[in-house]
Amino acid sequence: MLILGIESSCDETAAAVLADGRDLLSNVIDSQIDIHGKYGGVVPEIASRKHIENIYPVVQEALTRANVTLDDLDGLAVTQGPGLVGSLLVGLSFTKALSLVKKIPYVGVDHMAGHLLSVLLDNKPPAFPPTFPYIALVASGGHSSLFFVEDTVTFRLLGRSRDDAAGEAFDKVAKLLKLGYPGGPIISRTADNGDPEAIAFPRAWLGPESLDFSFSGLKTAVANHVHREEKQGRSLNIPDICASFQEAVVDVLTEKTIRAGRQSKVKNLVLAGGVAANLRLRERMQQRGKEEGFNVLMPPVHFCTDNAAMIALAGFHHFEAAATTTYDMDVYSRSRF
Ligand code: KG4
Ligand code: ZN
């Protein structure tokens, strides 16, 4: 079964071709980072316009690289939400048109479902074949959530951020320190030269059993530190701030994922979402998982950030579960979990 996946929920226009739910034939991503970078964040109106320009060439490129034509496809899968409405509409409208003209069935996929299954794109042991159930942390620009993943289509939300998402905190702190956008990779690189214990930034545990997250207090603590140092005429040690901030985020993400594993009595912990590309988080998760007796699985870095391969994979499992095509489907901006 050959599926074309399409993703346009934020600032990446992406398309991928996946065979039989495991062989990735192509994975094309056109990022708009350079365009939004100068505004310090994604500008929704510009993102929608860029998706309109990019979607046809990106899909064409995905088909060419996979060496297939539209006539070879058995199904289409598109991100339905959550995300920026204008951006999502470009992907969904394009997919509906393709589906109607070429008579190929399509399914709408939740972006979170894509991230939750992304670990299975690495189609060899230990990630594949999948061992359900698992606990998955999705830490991205829009979400910090913990899920109990029962199988390829059944996900239960266990905890989520009460304010900023982890990636959003990285982006906002980078903006505060005038480091550029997106903040995650820049902070991570800068932190390499800093001391993670230099500044004691707060960790919001929210109680001994809570699986929710909160990062806005941490962001404020970084801002307060910066203002205090500046007021006292001291120059900022940017690498130390980055390393100490990153350590605070990584601590909370890691320990809450372990906590969720213990509470749910599962063996497998999975990391996903753009923040899962963070090397310190990957290292700490492996180390703590081992100490606590869990298997820790994470997708290769290029499957952590937004891509259409994960959408094609989630779509494949929707088709397997007998999902049907309806043309009155609409996009949604907020998470349905
Ligand atoms: O999953 P993703 O590509 O898009 C959303 O669904 O939001 O995640 C993007 C987020 C951004 O906030 C970015 O700063 C963060 O992931 N990110 C990272 C790293 N790479 C990307 N955060 C920390 N460390 C990284 N290496
Ligand atoms: Zn994402």
C-alpha cells in the first residue's frame, strides 16, 4: 500500500511517500525558517502564502524521488490539525483536490498522532516492530504532552503543559537573549560551552504525581536573571544561561516521562517532537531510563522535527483501521486530546 503524506501545519511544507507502512521511499521538507527568522517567530499569513507556493513542487519532488506517479498511489494522508488554520487549509484543500481528481482516498491525520508514531519510521530493531504499549513524550513548539500509546491508533493523554510548550520556552528564551529563531538548536549549541549548574533556574514539578508541565515560570526566571545582571552592570554569560536553562527543561521532561512510565507500568518510553532532537535530552533520557529499568526509544533527529513521513505512517494505520474518506472534513487549530 503506497501512501503520500502531506504536512503543512506550521512553517514546513512537507511530502513523503511510504510503502506498506514501513519503507520510506521519499521524504521532502521545505522549511520557511529563513523567512520567519527575521521576525523572531512564525508569521501565520506569510506561512500560508508560502505553503501555497511550495506545496505543488514539494509533492512533485516527493513523487519523483520515490520514483512513482500519482496513479501508483493507494491513499493520501494529510495533517488536519492542530496547527495554524491558514497553513493547514492549504494542505487539506490540496489533498482533497488531488483525491477528487485522481480518485484516491484520503484521510485526515492528527499532527500529534504523527509525532507519537514517528519512532516507528526507523524501521529496524529496536524501534521496529513496535512493542505496545509505550509512554510517549511529545515535546515540540506547540506541545509538551505525555501519552499512553496503546496501539497505532489509540492514544490516551496523561499530562500536558499548562502554559508554554517546551519548544516555545526554548524559542522565547532565545529571543530574549537575541540569539535568533528557532531557539532550540541555537540554545543547544550555545549550551555546549556553558555550565549547566551555573544558575539554579526553577523546575516546576507541580506535585509528586503530576504529569503536567509548566515552563512559563522558568522563562520568567531567565528574564529576571538577565534584567538583574544588566541592572548591576555585569555582562551576561550567555553559554551558562543557555546550559542552565536547558538543564532545567531536560530535568523536568526526563523525570516526568520516567514518572509516567512508572505510573503506567510500561517498559518502553518514547521521545518525539522537535525538542526530542535535543542531544542533552536524548542523553539524559537514555541514562535515566537505563537506571530505572526502561527501554528508551527515540526517532533519529530528522524524524523528530516536523515531517510528512510521520503523517503518511499515521495515515497508513488509519487506512488499516478502515477509515473512510469524507469531503466535508475541516481543519482544527487546537489539540483534540
Ligand atoms: O515538532 P516541531 O518541528 O514543530 C511543532 O510541531 O511545533 O518542533 C519545533 C520546536 C521548536 O520550538 C524548536 O525550537 C524545537 O522544536 N527544537 C529544539 C531543538 N530542535 C528543535 N529544541 C531543543 N533542542 C533542539 N535541538
Ligand atoms: Zn510537530
